[in-house]
Amino acid sequence: MLLRPKTEEKIAQAFMYFFTSVAVLVLLFILAVILKNGVPQLSLEFLTRNPADMGREGGIFSTVVATIFLTFIALLVATPLGVGTAIYLTEYTIEGRLTRIIRFGADCLAGIPSIIFGLFGFILFVNKLKFGWSILSGGLTLAFMVLPTIIRTSEEAIKSVPPAYRLVSFSLGSTRWQTITRVVLPSALPGIVTGIILSIGRSIGETAAVIFTAGSALRMPSSLFSSSRTMSVHFYILAKEGVSMPKAYGTAAVLVIAILIINILTYYLMEKYIRRKL
Amino acid sequence: MNEAVIQVRNFSHYYGRNCSLKNLNFDVYPHEILGIIGPARSGKSTFLACLNRLADLVPGSRIEGKILIDGQDIFRPEVDVVALRRKIGMVFATPVPLPMSIYENIVYGVRLLGDNDRKELDTIVEDSLQKAGLWNEVKDRLKTSALKLSGGQQQRLCIARILALKPDYILLDEPTSGLDPISTMKIEDSLRLLKKDYTIILVTNNTKQAARIADRTAFFLMGELVEIDETPVLFTRPADKRTEAYLEGKFG
């Protein structure tokens, strides 16, 4: 049956509208459920007191600290590695077989399920290097997990810097490195930062890779080598073992709100930074 | 006539297997404006890119023969390319201000040498902008983004940015191709003043522009130098039929 173009257009629009609404509704539904069940649990005490009685009582302070440490270490390691790789791939090599292999490798790395990263971290960091279940093992494992994200987003950001900028910079007598640090990276910064935020989000939310490498001890972490439990692992254990659903929802709410705040804050900072630059 | 400052000898350039410049031989003299005209893909821009060795950055770029600048063969391995590029300023067809303030654009090349004395930089900025004929238009907003300037202003900024490095040579690659007649005129006026202190090579698609401001003009065709002569001579009594045909608009 043939439709008149106008009718066709209306039907197509209605479908696209429907699909978009479904996507947005799913997000809103998740947020609503978690916030409705979680927000009543939130209080200053919940955030600042350590868990007691396996998490049935008390707050989640130690898990917040562990999450921050782990994420911090992951990004401390992954950012220079990822941005460095991206710079190498875009600025120091000619597009060829080698760059394609490296890029393919990064893409494969991105597709590996996180539990495999957990197993890898367990074998390498926990056992072989004898870091044990620790903040360090967990952080390093997360670093490798988010590395491809940082490489690819940084690479795209660096590639989108107009080639003319490099040409001008070279013609004014700069070396390659000066061109990279003074022109390319500042222009690519918003894109690179976006990759880092995505990685922070993934690190905070990661459970499988962490449970294998950082362990699940409910103590307050005292050094790089203490085993500790992050918020998402805490949530997993509370929910799965039926320890306390209200506390689990409270933890989930803190996780979701934290990620929201990080995103909003970073977009705000980026906006401000770019405005100032231009 | 003075001693030649740029001597091109049996010079050929290749991109991969394609020969982009064929066996060029000519001289450039101090304080002249040498116009280079010719149809698209005749090797004009490639020639400029060879002079400051930006052509090196293109994979597969290869040369034969020599170009001597101030008596030195610029393709010898011991040549400091960074120093060479500072001596030979280049203005591109599209004005490309770097994404920073007007002030920072001008001092970009100066800062690369680690020169950071505020007063000195201020003087350089004012001098360069004066010479490029832009100072009066921007002196009150040096800290604003260079991207906010109009096309003509941006191109004069690019000229000022080169002057800040105190080069000996200025290469311009169709610098007014995207500009309106008034901006074009302003840039041509600056160039006439600048040739007192610099040697200028101007590649242009606009033959009338070469006729207006070049002392001598060279006609390139498919990588070959067809003819080079005093501008009035080349435009009125070209020695080669192809030059005549091009000037009359029969091809190109």
C-alpha cells in the first residue's frame, strides 16, 4: 500500500516520538524508583557513619571513602596512559597498520565484560603481584577497564582539532611537543574531560571487577593495601543477601545522586572554561 | 640589482610518485615582492611549503635539487627547521587565528622561545599590530578572543603574528582569496609598506593582484616555471604563449 508523503511523514514522526519517549521514560522510571525508596533513608548520619552489623545499621561512610579512593587511583593511572596513547596515535604516527592494530586492541578491550577484568586483576594484582584484596588492586583493575574509553574519547577530541592550527603552530617555529601542549591539548580539553567523566561514572558504578580485586571488607580503608567495600559492592551485598533493602536503596540513591552531581558540575566547569578561553 | 637571497637550483618536488614541481631555477632578491601566479594545482603553494619546509609534514614528500636561502641549503640534514620557520613567516589562504586572545596570538611564537618579559611582549604586540595596520582597530580589546575578529582583521592578525617573530621573509599563500575588496586593499597596502623591511613572496590566484603589487611575477604551470620577469614586462609582453593565454583568461 502506498502512503501519501505527508501521511508517511506524520507516521514516521509519531514513531520517532514514541521511541524517544520510551528511552526517556525508562531513565525517569529508574530514577523515580531509586529516589522514592532511597531518599527517605538519606540523612547526614547515613553519609557520615560507618556501617554496623553487616550493614543493617549505621551509614555508608567507609564505602564512600573506598569508592573515592578507588576511582581516584583508577583515573590517576588511566588518564596519563590513555591521553598519552591518544596523542601518540594521532600526532606521532602516520595512519597505518600499527595504528589500526592499536585502535582495534583498544576497542576489543572496551568490549570485554567487566567480570573478566575482575578475574584478570585478581590473578595479576591480587595474587601474582601480592597486592592482596586492596584499594590498589581494585584501582589498577578499574584503570585498565576505563582505559579504552579514555583513549578513544581523547583520540576523537584530538582529531577534531583543526589541522590548520597545527600547521600555523609549526609555521611559527614550534616543535611538535609545543604544538601539542599549547594548541592541540587546550582545544581538545573539553572532549578529553568528557571521556574522564564517563570513566568516573563507570568506576563509581562498577561492581564485578571490584568485588574480585578490592574485596568487600566493611572496614574504613587505612592504606592503599586495605581491602575495602565500595558503594556499588555494598549495594550488591545488601540487596543480594537480603541484609537490608532500605539501606540498599539508600546506597543506590547516593550513587545516582553522586553521578548526577559530577556530571552537572563538570559540564558547568567546562562551559565556564571554554567561555573564558574564547 | 642586489645579490639574490633565495636561489632555487634544479629543484623538483614529489608527493609520492607525482611530480609537483619540475626542475625550477630562479632567484629572489631582497626587498622585492615576488608574485607567483598560475592555475590551480600548478605547484605554487607547494613551492611555498618547501621554502619553510612545511612540506616535510606531508607523508611521501620528497625533493631533488637545492634551495639556498641566505646562501644556506635548507634541505641539508643539519638545518634547524624550527629556526628556519621563524625566519620565514607564512600566511595561509584562510586566516587561522589560534583559539586564544589577540594578544596571545601575536606573542605565540615569541613565547615558544621562553621569552616572557611582560613589557617586551607588550612592545612586540603593539609594533607588530601597527605594521600590519590593525592596531587602531583592536588596541582596546587585546584580551578578547581572536576568533571574534572579522575575516580581514584575522588575516592582518596572522600577518602581525609573523612580524612578531622578526622574520626576514614573508610567504603569503593567496592571502586575500576569501576577503572583500576593502580588506584586500588594506592587506595590499600593508604589503607595500612591509617590503622595505622584508622580502615577500606572494602566491595569488588573482592575476590583477600580482599586477598591482608585485615587483616581479613568476608564472607557474603544472609544476613548471614558465616565465619570470619584471611585472610590467610579464603582463604586457609575455615571452611565452602559455603566459599570454593564461593572462587573457583562456585557461586556468
